[in-house]
Amino acid sequence: MSADADPITRHTRSRRELEEGIERDFGRNLSYGEYLDLARVLSAQHPRAVPPRHDEMLFIIQHQTSELWLKLMLHELTSARELIAADDVQPAMKRIARVKHIQHTLTEQWSVLATMTPSEYAQFRHFLATGSGFQSWQYRAVEFSLGNKNADMLRVFAHDEAVHRELEHLLHQPSLYDEVLRLLARRGHPVPQEVLERDVTQPYEGHEGVVDVFAAVYDAPHEHWLEYELAEELVDVEDNFQVWRFRHLRTVERIIGSKRGTGGSSGVPFLRRALELTFFPELYDVRTRIQDVTPEGYHGGSSHG
């Protein structure tokens, strides 16, 4: 029987013929590679180790792909923030759902980098010089967009005027959470005025009045389903972010132990402190407020069942 035998009866087919309609002339037409600008993307890896080290390509591509995902995350977060500001919440939640999938992808990427052993990384780490992931301006932009504002971070990017200008702009923009709280106020929830009028260049700090607002939402989710669903989407984002931070910490510890970071940080201790940060504090504080349902009725009240 030939190699092109019927695949239903024999698994011997080894070639797929091109269909007549498949485009072959790219002298005039746009190709896949041109659309994606692959010539530039695939030529952007420039290992520096002398002599060359096999594993440096993994390190470069891991971080380049992370930056592409961060670019998409920023695109989605910016759109979500603008949609919420315009009271267009359902499309905003679609954007946030996509952000969550991006976060899962970024977290899983650490497992690829973790295949590199300490001795393999040591072969080219010296050639990073003072380069460090700490200097990722897109990562800072994501943190600014979610509310972790820190004006002091801008000094790290003073050498790049365009990047510095973009981060300065984001520093003065309301965060996604700021816009969510403004949305709650527009929908009749008693968000404290000092929260609505806060200095958005500062990191967000929890407010007991906002905990009260979310407590009311969680006490009656069916009456406030939109707010309830949006709050849970934000909790997902924060949880995912913390998982990413933890996987980052564990991967770094696995590869370099307690060495200092190439960018001058303390390394693992510096990363560990990031696990204490929060974007949406009241969404965690409110969980302590929520009372268990009792046999006598919700919150101990009378049962009408």
C-alpha cells in the first residue's frame, strides 16, 4: 500500500497536498511573516556571552515573550479602566477576564526558565552586567495601572525620556481600582468622598468606609450582582499577581540562591517583600466581615424558608 493510503483504514499518510486555493504568491500579497514583522522579532535575540552559552537563548526569549504579554496586559487594563469610567462594565469585565488568562500564561512561563540550572545560568550571568527584570518599565506600568504607585520608581527610567514620560502619565492617572470605586459611587454606594478625591499619584490605602460598601455588596449579591461580579474579578487578578510573584521568587531562589540581583537589589529578600503588597485591600478585609449562614437564618436572623 502506498504512503498516501486512506487514513480511515491505515495510518500511513505522510504528506498533505496543498489545496488549490492556498495563496502562494507573496510578491504582491501580505504574508504572515510580514504582518507580524517576524524578520525583526526573530532577529531581536542577541546573546552576549563569550564564548557563546547554549542557555542564554532561553533566558532572552523568556523575558522577551514576557514583555510581549505585559504589553497586551497593559492594552487590556487601559481599555478596562476607560470602559469602567464610561459605565460600560460588561466589556470591561471581558478585558479583565483576558488579563487573567495572560497572567496564567506568564506564571506558567517560569516553569520553562526553571529548567535552567544554577551552573548553566552562571555561565552567562556576568554578561547581563547591571541589566535586571526590575528595570522592566512595562511591569511598573502594570503595577501603576492596578494602583501600586511609587513616584520614586521613575528615577530608574530617567535615562529613557519616552518611557519616563509614559510612567509619569500613568502615575497621574486613576488606577483601575480608583475607577471601580468611582463607579460604585455613581451606582449609589456610599463611597467616602475622601477616597474619591484622593491623590492618585500615591499608593492606594485601605479605608474602613470602602469595606462597609463591599460588605453591603457581599451581604446582598443578588441585589448588587454587577458590583459583586466585578469585585470577584479583581480578587482573581490580585491572586494571580501574587502567584506570579511567588513563582518568580521561587525560580530566582532555585537558580541564584541568596545572591544579589544584577540590578543591585538584595535578590530573593527584595522579591519576598513584594508578596506583602496589595492592590485592592478592602476586597480582602471584607472577607472577615462576612458572617456564616446559621440554621436560624442568614446572619442569625429569622428564617423565612
